[in-house]
Amino acid sequence: MHNVSIRPEIVDRVMARRGRLHWFDSLDPKRTAIVVIDMQETFCAPGGPGEVAVSRAIVDPINRLTRRLRPMGVPVIWVLHANSQFNGKSDWEIFFNNVVSDDVRLRTIESLSPGRQKVWSGLEQGNDDITVFKTRYSAMISGSSNLEQLLRNLGIDTVLIAGTKTNVCCESTARDAMMLDFKVVMLSDCTAALSDDEHRAALETIIQQFGDVLTGDEAIEKLSAG
């Protein structure tokens, strides 16, 4: 896991602005879901085209947390990324043609084909867990997935965000969730980025503007209080 914390100057800034660090005193387990993002082969496998090495270190923390959430009635939602090909073109050409080089592009397109996506080995899945597929960084942007509709149909107004990358798909989903009036909690010990600096920068952005930042244990405490 990333061995970082929110810097004192950011804590001071938040305290001066709103008088407390954390957004929520308690969380309602009946209105909360955990959304685990992109924990799949492309990003978790050694040598994968989008490898985030630290993602393998958050497998155990995610498992420990979901084991405690399921008995509380908190839905576990696995969000996996998948992009399709049509007549030789991807459904996300702007990404594949500009973000990755040609050799990486072909490997990434193949690795993200819809038919091969599954939750990364080692992660424990429950019988009632839900799997959602997205086509963009954010699972909450219009057209990317059905996550927003699913959450609303389940009566969920609070999302715990886990997975990878902290500063890309996790942060994008968290930002859009807050814009759609969901309460957001980024789980600092259940998210992973390519570097400590990127991970910390995402956490600091979230806690200032988009939601709370808690460890898995702290989230359980808030849910128990709720």
C-alpha cells in the first residue's frame, strides 16, 4: 500500500475553511455501497499493459473490508473496464490513439476486450456481489456504465471508492458521483496509483472538494455509528 498521508498544510487549509477535516460523522449502511474499480488483469497483472504494481498490495485490505461490509448489508459492486472494437475501430479512439503507443495500444485493446474481463484473482467475491462494466475512466459519466441507475435503484446515496488508479478512474468516478449528489468516501488504504505522490494528490483533492478520505477501518466505524 501507499505509505502516505494528507499533508499538514492541506489539513490546515481544510480546517480553516470548514472547521473539521472529515465530511461525515456517520454513514448509513442501508444507503451505502462499496464500488471497487478496475481490479482486473490489465491493471493488476505483472507486466500487464496498464500495470499498477501497488494494486496487488490492496487485495488483502479490500478483502478484509468487504468481509465486514457484506454482513452489514452493504452491496459490493465490482466495476471493470472494457472497450469494444467495431470494424477495426475502438469505441474509445481518442484514448487508444493518443494515450498509449502503438505497441502498447494493441496489447491494451486486446486486454480490455469485453469477453475476457473478470475480477482479479485473490479478490473474494460474494454470491450477491454485482459486476458492472464501464467504457470510460469514470463509471458515473453518462454512457459509460449503468452504475448511477443501479445505485439509485438500490436506494444508495453513499459510495465507498476502492481500486485503481486512485488519481484516474477512482478519482474520476468520485468527482462525478459527488456532482450527481452522492456522498463520496475515497478509501486511502484500498486504492492504488503509480506513485505515492499521485496517490496523495488524489486524496488531497478529494478531501478538499469532492468527499471524505478514510481508511477501511475508519469507514467501518462511521458505518457502525450510522
